[in-house]
Amino acid sequence: MSVKPIEAGGPLFLVVMLKEITTIRALTSRITGFKISNVPGESVLKAVSQLQGAITRLTVVNQVPYDLPEKLLDVFATSSVPEFNEIFLHMAQAKNILVLNSKSREF
């Protein structure tokens, strides 16, 4: 974008930052609100591709949520196949147990 020096800063900077913040929030919401059951045919490949796109964009602006692994485990437990969901629910439980065990050792 070519901007004259006199037009740079102030209001232009505010507009650019607001667009970036809005985009970051939208991408984060897209990840947390994503449901595999909403993907046509519940295609895990399509779901992963869409999630990778959002995560890549967040990575570029250095805004990947600190709790992304937990969010992804939650997302992958949203299919209509209970057996598939259970795999990710168990992974989330195991991660929580590991976190609790490591915290209890600190005391």
C-alpha cells in the first residue's frame, strides 16, 4: 500500500490496527466455534485444511492462542461419531491429568 507521508499515522494506523484485531478475533472464533459435524460429509481432511488455514494466518501475525491444543482437542470431539469423539476426549483428559500431576509436584 502506497501512502503519502502526510497521510501516514494517526487515523490510518487506527484503521489498519482495528482491521487486524477484528481479523484475529474472527480467526480465533472460527477455531473455537468449529464443529466437524458442520463440515460436509464430516470430512476430517476438509476440517483440518480449514483449521490449518486459520492457524497459519494467526501464526503469521504471532497471535496463536496459548491454549490452541486444548481448543483443537475440543474441536475434534464434535463429530457425530461417538467413537471418534471419545479418542479426543480421552486425549484431553490425559493432558489435564498430566498438567495436574506436574502442578502437584511443584508444591
